Amino acid sequence: MPSQFRLSPRYGLFRSGLLLLPVLLLAACATQVPAPVDERVATEQVRAPAAAEAGGLQVFALRNPAVIELSEAATQAEQSGDLSRAATLLERAIRIEPRDPALLQQMAEVRLDQGQWDQAESHARRSFDVGPRVGELCQRNWRTIAVALERQGDMQGARDARGRLQACQVEPPPRF
């Protein structure tokens, strides 16, 4: 007996598309969601401990007045909770002085507070590479790297980064 109702070939594609939809939705849900961001990761786990242990030799570079102004404005934006504005101001400052270790570290700390672990680690490593390898800035570099690696699940890397903190504490030469 011949069928009076015929389905078009497109119906089969539609039906297989409907079957594929739940699979695609589940795959979208399986993507990694960023870890919840602590409000003051940089302040609590990087700046405060580094400042508390900031003894010994400190090295400070001369800075461009425009960079100082942008950095201070970024600090104010960060303190008021406007991390995106702080990042924008720091990006402008870094365009002026791309090798300023203090700027790179400040950006790393903003990225840390934003939960952008890869970028925080990258900026902190660049800051260490171009900056003084002693003092508070050095400690902030390694603390930032340690926190970023920890948040990315690299516990061994975080331990190694924390192990490098001791090398940042150098006593100044004796004065006669």
C-alpha cells in the first residue's frame, strides 16, 4: 500500500539537527568557566606581604611624569573598583614606557584582580625580566606569578615561584 504522506529530504536534516542540538548545548556548558574572582587578590596576596617583607636593597627607576600621572590615576580607579578603567590607563602608560617594570607589575596585579591569570603571569614575568631582581618589586613579581599559577592549577609552578622570593631579599652593601 503506497504511503499518502511523504516526508521531504530536508525533514531528515531537520530531525538530525534537532538531535544534535542537545549535544551542542552540553558541549557549550562543558567549557571552562573562569574561577570566581576575589575582590582584592593582588592587595591581600601580593602587595601587603611584599610590603611587610620589604627590607634590604630597593631599586627605583626614574619615571616619565606622564607615566606617573597615568599610574596614579590607575591606582585610584583600582581602589574605587573600576578595574577596566585601571587596565585602560595602564595600557596607555605601557605604550609610553613599555619596559617600565613597576607599570608592568601594576598591570599584572590588575589582571590578577580581574581573574585573568595568564595575563597576570605574563606581565609579572616581563616586569621581572626588565626590572630589578631585588626588593619589593621582585617579591611582588614572584607572588603574582605564584598566585596566577596556583589559580591555573599549576601547584608545583606556584611552589617554585614562592621559592624564588628569598632571592629578592638582598641586604644593601655596608656604608663606611
